[in-house]
Amino acid sequence: MFTRLHALKSVVFKTSLPKQNILIANIKMLHDYKLTPNINLYSENTLHKNEINQNKPLVIIMSWMMGKRKHLQRYTEIYIDKGCDVLTVNITPWQLMWPTSGSQIVAKELVNILEHVKMPLLVHGFSVGAYVWAEALLMLGPNHPVLSRIYGQVWDSAADFATIGHGLSFAMFPNNFIARNMLKYYIKFHTILFHYFSVVHYRKAKNHFFNGALRAPMLIFCSENDLIGTASENRVLMNGFIERKIPVRMKCWEKSAHVMHLTIHNEEYMHELNKFLDEIGFPPLPKAKL
């Protein structure tokens, strides 16, 4: 079964699989379909007449700020190897700073796509991607049919709006201390001056997310030394889900780096992720043909 989307452009590229996937061929051909300026679809299949294959489970990767394709590729390959297609969602700093004309537009585009597909879903998000996903949950509302198709959610270095200045300045100027501090002070000024155009939306989305808008089982990755996706904030999220009797567990390292846990702690990360996917039954086994 397929579902139609408009204006898809395909670019085929070769990608080397991670060394640990020793049973897999060293080279895979992936098709990269740009659905919107902020949303891409990756699949091993060639899509005909701008249609998405609904016979494969779909993983939604909510990227960290300015996450590039080569950085997201490793996560994409994990799920491609499991027989899934992958949707990546990214936003720019400007879209984060101005939610109503930025991140909320991207969230709406994502919702439009999810409402037109019927396959099993998994969310794997990073850093500010948690905020964009929360905006999408607000738009879906409670008891939306899309929510029932989400098997689970994985959050890696999920960041709170209070740490936006720190995270955004590092994303844009990782090696320029002066520029980084200037941007950090501007963001603080921006959230004060334009409180009702930014912070109000961040808080509303966060509260919706933390209150269990999506009751799918959750796996959290974080570290004690992460100043952006702090361990303390992630524990608040975990404890809130536990209180609401939503299955959740956390893997928290003493030392790691923001959105770099897979690279630094590869074996532990993959062990926890695969264990979680096995527990929730994702991707589901294909239905037997009668």
C-alpha cells in the first residue's frame, strides 16, 4: 500500500554501515526524498509517483539543532537495517526563536504527513527536537488515531527551553567563544523582550509533553555533565511518566556529550536501544499472508 505526497525529489547516495553491523553488506543504496525544506524521507525503495510505501514501519527522527545529514546518517542506518523507512525533521535557529512562523509550521507539516500514513511508527528524538515534537502533539490533540500507531519513543539529550541559549550558541559557534557568548546574551534578551512570541509557546508545548500527551513507552538517554539536555530535567520527565504509569526507563552516563552518546558509548547505547525495541515489539513482524 502506498500514500501520495507532493513534490518529492529523489537523490540516491551510497552509505557505509557502522562497523558493528558485520552481518550487513558494506554498501547500501538509500533514496533521499525531500518532502519539505525541513523534512526528508529515507528509504531503500524507489518511490513511484510520489507515493510513500506503507508496508514498512516508519521511524521519525527529530533532529538536534542544525543536525546535518552525515550526522543523522548513523541513526538512519540503524533503522533502515531493521527494515524501516526513516523520516528526519530539522529546524533552523530562526525557526526555533520564532515558533509561530517557524517551528510550529514545521510541526504542522509533520502532522500532515503522519495523518496520511497508516504504518507503525517510532519516534527517536534529540535535544530541541523534543520541543518540535511537543508542538506536533499539541496539534494532534488527545486520542488522535496517529498516537495509537506509535509503538514507542526514544529521547536522546532532550533539552528544555531554559537551556536554549546555551545549546543554540554552541550549535552555531562551537569554536568561537566570543560569538557564542554574544549569541547567548541575545537569546536571553530575545526571550524576555518577545516572551509572548516565544517562551509562552515553549512552556505550553513542554507542559503538554510532560503531562503524558503520548503514552507510548519511553527510553531516555542523558548524562550528568550535559548542560543542555540536563539529567535533572530528564529525571523530571521520567518521574512524571512513572506517576502516570507510562513505561519509561533511563540510561544516564556520568560523563558523555550532548547528542553524542551513541558515539562515546556505542555498545551500551545499542544494547539499551535494541532491548527497548524488542520489548515494545518494534518493528512489528510482517503479517502472515493467508
